Amino acid sequence: MSDPNRGRAAEIATYGIGYGAALALTALAFGLVSWAPFAASTTVRIVLGLGLVQIVVQFRCFLHITLRKSARHDLQLILFSALIIGLMVSGTLVVLLNLHHRMM
Amino acid sequence: MSAGDAMHPGLNLGQTDAETHARAGHDLFGFWIFLMSDAVLFALLFATYGVMLRGTAGGPGPADVYKLLTAFVETVVLLTSSFTFGMASISLKHARGIAPITAWLGVTLALGLAFLAMEYNDLATMVGDGAVPARSGFLSSFHALISLHGLHVLAGCLWIVVMLVQLCVFGRDGRVKINMLRLGLFWHFLDIVWVAIFSVVFLQGLAR
Amino acid sequence: MTGAALLGRLGWQSLAFVRAWQDPSLNTLIAAGAAALVVIGAVAVVALITLRGQWRRLWREWFTSLDHKKIGIMYVALSFVMLARALAEAVLMRLQQATAINAPGVVDAEHFAQLFSTHGTIMIFFMAMPFLTGLINYVLPLQIGARDVSFPLLNAISLWLTAAAAGLMMASLVVGRFSTGGWSGYPPFTETGFSPGVGPDYWIWAVTLGSIGSTLTGLNFATTIYKKRCTGMTVMRMPLFVWTSLCTSILMIFSMPALTVATALLALDRYLGFHFFTNALGGNMMNYANLFWLFGHPEVYVLILPAFGIYSEVVSTFSTKELYGYASLAIATIAIAVLSFTVWVHHFFTMGQSANINAVFGIATMAIGVPTGVKIYNWIWTMFRGEVRFTVPLLYALAFMMTFVLGGLTGIILAFPPLDYLVHNTLFLVAHFHNMLIPGLLYGLLAGYHYWFPKAFGFRLDERWGRVSFACWVVGFYLAFMPLYVLGAAGMARRSSEVLEPAFRPWLLVAGAGALVLAAALAALFVQLWVSVRHRRANVVPAGDPWDGRALEWSVSAPPPEYNFAVLPHVAGRDPFHDAKRKGTAYAEPVRYAPIEMPRNSAVGPILGALGGWAAFALVWQIWWLAAATVIGMIATVIARSFVRDVERTIPAETVARIERDWHETLARSAPTTRDFETTAINRGLAQVLA
Ligand code: HEM
Ligand SMILES: [Cu+2]
């Protein structure tokens, strides 16, 4: 799919699909918060999930990151970054919320 | 590797310009690393925001200051600009002249500026209501995160202006193309960061 | 315009000289003396260059150069200047503690606090970082068979931003006062409530400028290693120094942002009244400690990994043996790099998080010792049954192995939270990290300096003075820091400007004597440089291979031509030059030379550095117009540069051919040297190859 020589129409279609999907995911997330059919904590979980899906969609359709071998370096870099970011963010939250808890 | 392979994130030039395509593989990798480093910067501000969420110090909290509708409109505007930038990239790759490229870039720029104007308006309203960053740790972290993203968008807009001038001066030469590809990564990246912002900041703050 | 609008917070009182004039005491006179040294030094350098009419040449051949080799040399030169300052401060601190035993000593408490803050900040950001960046800059492209780094202009920009930040550190000696918050700058002490002066602002902007430079350097090196290796150099054929450079770069890319966030948020607190780390209104200083050490721990591996790479090269070359366990060394390097992101909490075990969290991070910390231990064994096995030559670089490697293990052992003690509770914030910790950093960083970089100096300048460094200096670094280290373990275990707090316990006196005296020996070590290093330059004719190695080297950097002349390789090499193994010499294919002349494209010089680096330095200075003193003007100037410079199209220059094939033929003639004239005469004048850089 991220073959660079697919031709113009196919490329436009990729962006279009990405745009449509992102719009739908966005609308869904905002809608859930606006109409609040679920409990707040459930809504937050779903919203964060939808955000994650949208990020993957945008990586795929706008940044053309695929599992093809020739794009491996970039993918490796994303995965490594995700690992480091995950470590840093989750570590920060665990440590500081623990401190918070113990200071209460 | 040949012009038949994808060499970097974003739209690849491929056989439409094999020479620049090969160079882009090298040049864009560096920029891609920069974006990852920038992503860490944002991630840490997100973490800070998460930690300070409860530090409202008796001042306004998320639900008091966020507005669902404007956040939604801003999101749609920025998302659309990401799409129009994609169209600009496609014209850069396939079109003969520069007119379609500049047209799409112009639309993207307009959307970017509209986003900034709306965001500025939001922040100004908040400040008017006393929700200034100096009020509480929570507001400090909110303002810092949003403003950092805003500054990035501003830088992106300035970059678009520079690209428009370069397109007129140099046409579609190799360096202009590579710079456009870089700008593309930057612009799409900003939209991805915004997805995290509206999910983690606005929607989480407003969920009832 | 009023004075405040024009000059911000700047006033006569800001000058160290004026303060010494108004209130002359030993303390202010020392400060004024240091300031005078900076001013006189700067004036002397400028005058010397002007008198000799060298400005044009310096500007053309050095300052605007994008050649990675020259940039590397400038980085190392900068780091030596900063090392001299930071070491002088260290000696002064030791002097203070040795004399201030129930007595006032030589400097007051506030001055002492500035000393440990500048010493730590400079040693880490302006000695160690430029030194290792300089060595990597010089060696990396040569080792992977490339003509330059991926982004030569960006490389120059990084250099000049770092230099500007170092300049800011120097300026703080003359105008205003530096931070008293230590190298880690912990709030709330560094918030305006407790430190209203310019000190922490100097620290914030110097460190921020430097860390931006390092982030850019990291991405430049990483791209270079990923994209510019020569044909045949697969990942598992990269020299070990390239491996460690790669991991160091990755650590820079991912850890520097944490520092930038920490300093930027602190700046927001100080300048705009935000509440990130304040005591009131929901601020939380623990967040700062967390952010700072998210950077700080990976940073120590940024510092140490390049030295590991250097030791690998040195041990293998001077044992005339292939590196033992190459794969395990590479894997250990990666493991250290990844693990280093999982241990940062050990820097604040005592700050109140639950015992479970401390336990997890304590165990992770101990785990890092494993890959490090693996490496030590690898080096030992490399030397085992090799023909070991005890040259200066190898001596450093040996001293490192013995001393570093000791530091590692005390590290394990500190990694155990209950024990850390006993010795944290004492001189035990100070002894520990100097025990890691001096052998694990300084010795390594000095080994690299001795090892690659002949490559960079075409002549060897004087061996005798090298040994004198080495002996002083080792003896001085043990004298200066072993007593600190005792003092720390006995409860002496770090950062103490006064000592209340007379029983500490003998230990403090020994440590003070050690500091003097360390100062002698640096002096010997400068003498060595002086002597070597004077006797350079006797020690030239133009053929380029003085140590019977193994990797590609030795396969070209010394100093190398600006394009490094007339023809980009192909490699088929791990020690390509070593193998080529054995097969007799080294030094083969190509049939034909082709023209070579190289980047043109550019003034953008120095311009951005100067503007960045002034912007930082303006922010420190709150001279808003200047800050705005310089920042706009930086943006304008970048935009203007993007319009420059004539950025490459072609070296014609004839020029290349002439340079290469000259070198081949030198090769033909040089007599091969056996290893027995390696450190004598017989060595012309052509190695006698035995089967
Ligand atoms: C070469 C001889 C050196 C000597 C004699 C020396 C001496 C000292 C002394 C006396 C202190 C203050 C201890 C205290 O808090 O009471 C100190 C702190 C420190 N040193 Fe060194 N040092 C040396 C080299 C280095 C090197 C090579 C590095 C790093 C690359 C380094 C990094 C630091 C740091 C980070 C601090 C802590 C500063 C703070 O408390 O904020 N030092 N050193
Ligand atoms: Cu650590």
C-alpha cells in the first residue's frame, strides 16, 4: 500500500480514507462526551481508546507508515519512541500519584 | 534500494523524481528523529498535566474552563488542514506547474491560521475569566501544553509562507521538494499531537 | 527609554570587580580574581589573534568550516578550557573544606554554593559533553567510511550553540552571580521566592542552550550511522566505538527533551509566575525531581558509553587482538541504553514514594550492573594472551577497569534503598559518582585524545609527559576521593561550606592534597601538548597508522584530507583495515580519481551561536528588546539560509589525485615500524605487518 508508485488516484484515496475515518472517530468521541450515554469513567476509557485508534489511522494514512520491509527503520523508531514515552509517562504517573497519595 | 521502495515516512516521490527520492530517504530520516524527540517533549508535558490535574488550588477546574463545541470545531479545522496538506503533497509529486500546490498550501495556511485564531480566542476568554496560568498548578500545565502546540502550529504557518515564496522563486526543485516533504511530516505530526490533546485534555476533562 | 528598559536588571553592582571594590574581603577578591582571569584571558586571546593577523584565516578555515574534523577539534578545545575552569573550582572547594573546620575558610557560604553549582554544571554540560561530542565528530565518519556527518551545517550550529552556552557560563563570573542551586537546580529553592537574583536564570539558559545543541548533535550522529555507512559495513561490522556512539546519540535524542521540559517549566515559574514547582497553589517540586532525573540518569550513560567504545578500540589495538565477544559487547551496549530509562528514581529514593516503588527501581538499578560487568570481562579477555603494549591509552584503560569496578560496587550499595537512606546526600555519594565519572568518562576521553591525536594532527603526543599526567590523574583520584567515602559514611553532608567535626580534618587534608595532584595532572597534560608541538618534527606520522590500527580511520593519511576518502571504501569484515594490511590490499591506489562534492563553508553556525548567546544573556538580565531582536534574528537567519542554493563545492579530480599521490609517495618513503618502536621517532605511521 505504501508503494510510492501507485499513482495519483490511489494516493488521493488513501488521504481521503484517512480523513473520513479520522472525522468519524473524532465525531464519535465528542458525541460520547456530549450525550454521555455511559458513566464518566467508561466514557474516558472509550475516548482514550478512540484517540489511540485515530493516531494509528493517521500514522497509516497521512504518514504512510506500513509494515513493509523498506519502511522498517521508521517503524522501529516509532516503536522505540513509543516504548520510551510509555516508560516515561507511566513511570511519572505511578511515582507522582503514589507520592500524592502518601501526602494526603 | 530503488525508486520502487518507500524510503521515508510521508508521501514518497518514487519514480516521479528518483534522484530527489533517494536523497529524501537520507534527509527525512533526520527530521523524523527530530519529531520523535519532539514527541517526547509533548509526552512529558502530558505527564505533567496528568500529575497536576488535581492541583487546582481552589480555582477553576477542567469542567469549568473547557468548551466542547469550540474544541470540536478546532479539531475539525486542524484535521481538515492535515488533509489539504496531503493534497498539496500529491500535487507536489504529480502536478506539472506550481499553481495547484500553492492553492492547496494556501488553503492549509488559512485553516492553520483559523485554528490559531480560535485557540487564541479561547485562551483570551479564559484569561478574561481569571483562569490565568498563575492561578494554579493545573492551569499552568494546561496553558503550557496548549501554548506549546500552538507555537508549533504558528511555526508551521510561518514555514508554509516560506514554502510559498520558495515555490515561486525556485519552482519545484529538489530542495523545495524535500522541504515540502519535511513540512508535511511536521504538519501531520501536529495533528496527531492534537488528537492526544483533545482526547486527554478536553474530553477527559469534560466527561460527565 | 529608561535605564531599566534599556539594560534590564543590569547595573554596576552586577560586576564582580565593583563588588570587590566596595567590600574588599578574601571572598570578593577571589571572585574578582576569577572574573579578571576571564576578562584578561579573553582580551589576551583576541589581542594575540589580532597581532598575528589571524582573524581572516581563523574565520575562513575554522569558524565557518563545516568539516566534521575541524568541528570535532573545536569541541575538544572548548572542553579543555572548561575543564581547566571546573578543576580550578574543584581545588578551591577542597581548599575551603580543608580550611573551614570550625573556621571561616577562604570563601563564604554563598560563594561556595556557586562553586559547586558551576563545577557540576560545567563538568557535565561543558566539559564532558563537548569532549565526547568532539571525539565522536572526529572519528565517527572516518570509522564508517563516510565523507562527513549527515547534516554538516547542523553540526556547526550545535557546536556554536554549545560554545555560546559555555560563554554564558564564563560571563556569569564577570557579571552577576551564578546559581547556588547545584547542578540539578532543584526548586523550590531555585524559584524566585528563594533565589530572586539572576543565578538560576544563568543556569537555566546555559543548560537549555547546551541541551538543544546536544539534541541536534544526537539526531545528526544517529542519522549518520543509520544512513551513511560505507558499502559492506553491516550493523554487526561496525566498530564498537560506532555502536556506543549510536547508543549515546539515541540516549541524547530521547533524554534531552526531559531536561528541556524541566528547565523550560522552571523558567515559566520564574518569569511568568506559573506554578509548576512552587510550594503554593498546586505546584509540586517532586515533578521537577522526576523530570530532571528522567534526563539525568540516561545522561550518565550518554557520558560513559563513548568511553566504553574508546576502551574497546584501545584495548583491541594495543593487544593486537580482535575484540573478544564483539556481539556480547554490542548487545550489552544496547541493553544499557534501554535499561538506563528504567532506573531514574534511584536519585530520589528518600523523597517519600512507597517502599515497593523503591524496590522496583533498586532492582532495576542493580540489573544495569550486569551488562556493564560483561563488558569488563570482554576487555580482560581481549588482553588475555595478546601482545599487550602499555602505551598511555592502554594505561588509562587499565586504570579505568580497576577503579571503575570499585565505583560500581559502591553503586550497588547506593542502589539498595535502605542503605541509600543512610548515605544519601553525603560525601559518600560524591565519592561514588566521581568514582564512576573520572575513570568512566575522563580517563576514557583522555585515552581517546592520546589515541587519535596523531590521526588529527599528524604527530604523536609526547609519551613521557603522557605518563606523568596519567600517574597524577590516578594517584590524585585515589587521594582526593577515597577519603570522601570515609567522610560520607561518617555522615559528612555534601555541599557543606563549613565543617563542624574536627575528626574529619585528616581526611579532608588528604582529599585536598589529592585535588592538587589532579591539578598537576591537568598541568602535565598542557605541558605535554606544548612539548609535543615543539618536537612535532621528531614525532610525525604522516603515513597515518601509528598504532597498527584496525578500523578505517587508520587507512588514510594523518591528518586526513578534507574529503576523508578519495574513493569510498568497501568493507567485508569487522577489522577491515587490519585485514587489508594482512592481505596486502591496503594502500592500493585507485585507477582513476573522481571529483568530490563537499559542503561549502557557512557563517550560519557562528551567527546563530552569537545570537543565541545574546538572547540567553538578554533573558537572564531581562533586557526584553534585546531578547526579542536576537530571537527574531535567529529565525531570520534560518529562513535566509533556506534560500541559499549554492551550498556545495566540487574538489576537482586533479586536486584529489595530487593530494593522494603525495601521500602515496610518503608511504613509499616511510620505513615500516615494528611495534617495539611504536613510541619512538622511528614510527612514521606505517606499520610493519607480521603475517
Ligand atoms: C577532576 C577532579 C575533580 C575534583 C577534584 C572534583 C571535586 C568536586 C567537589 C569538591 C565537589 C563538591 C562536593 C560537595 O558537594 O561537597 C564536586 C561536585 C561535583 N562534581 Fe566534581 N570533581 C572533579 C571532577 C569531576 C568530573 C570529571 C565531573 C563530571 C564529569 C564532576 C562532576 C561533579 C558534579 C556533578 C558535582 C555535584 C555538584 C553539585 O553538588 O551540584 N566532577 N566535585
Ligand atoms: Cu542514576
